[in-house]
Amino acid sequence: KTPLKMALSTNQKKKITNYYQPKNTLRQFIVAARPQPTESNPNPPIYKMKLFAKNSTVAKSRYWYFMGKLRKIKKASGEIVHVQEVTERSCAKVNNYAIWIRYNSRSGIHNMYKEYRSTSLIHAVNQMYAEMASRHMADFSRIHIVNTAQINNDDVKREHTLQFLSDDVKFPLKRYEQKTDKQQKNLFSVNRPKTFGW
């Protein structure tokens, strides 16, 4: 019997695609909003912000959090004008990325400068969140990204990034010995063991 073929709509395909995507991958959004127009200020200024979040709902929530801190604008007295997801071109070239962050620890507020090598900015931000969670026990809500930039090799400062920038950098292959069954294993072997993968 041939399997039944189901015709899926576009929304159903999007739901299935989003369900099977990795849940810990962040995405980049641009959110623009403004205070609600009033009689005294019919054309209020629009504030735009670049954010990293799992989805657009979290991005808008983070936007209002930062706007309340920076401009004293609340969600109740403002309106969202534009939300757009920024997608980068798939590139096989590794670049240097610098990330300036501010995070709340158990002892106080700290500023940090991080450098990462990755193929995209989103992957570098994911590396940063994973490192901060493992080394400093800082979760997503405690970390505030101040600025991100793609830097040249001459502007790199950190040692763990500089070690990959030399011209004679090498990545040796790990040698291993193929395991044999106990029935076929001998105490002495005539041939030299092969330690390469091919």
C-alpha cells in the first residue's frame, strides 16, 4: 500500500518547520516603536533597536524593558511600529566578532568585552551566551548586549582569538588505532597498525 499524501497549507508547513528547529538558537530582530501620539506631541520620535531573541514576542518584550530603562517609555503608553528579522547570508568564511556586554552577577553589575570567531554574528552571540552560562552562571535575562561589531585581524586583542590568525596555523589529525575483535586479536602482529582514518 502506498502511504497517504497530505496536502499541507503554508501555515502548517511553517509550524512544522519552527517546531523542529533548535530551540536554543537565537535570532536577530530590529524593533521600532514610539510613544503614542498626543495633542501636545502629534509626531513623537521613533526609537529603533537591534535585539537578539528566540522569537519576535521575546524581542518585543526585551525592547520595552530597555526602553523603560533608557527613555522611560512603557508598553502601555507606546506602540510598535515595525518588527523585522535580520537574516545573514550563509557564508563559509570565518570572521572575527567583538561583543560588548553588561551583565548582572550575584555581586554586582559588570561590563565585558568578548571576541569570537564564527561564520555569522548570530552564531557568535550564541557562543557568548553559552560561555557566560558556563563560566559565570549568567542566564539570558541577566545579559545585556551593548554593541556588536565585525573586526579585522589587526584589531583582535584576546589570546584565544589571536592563536588562529597566524599564517602557519595547523590542525593536525588525531591518530587512532582501529579496534579488532577479541577472536581475531593476536598478541603479536606481522603488519604495522594503521593509525590513519583512511
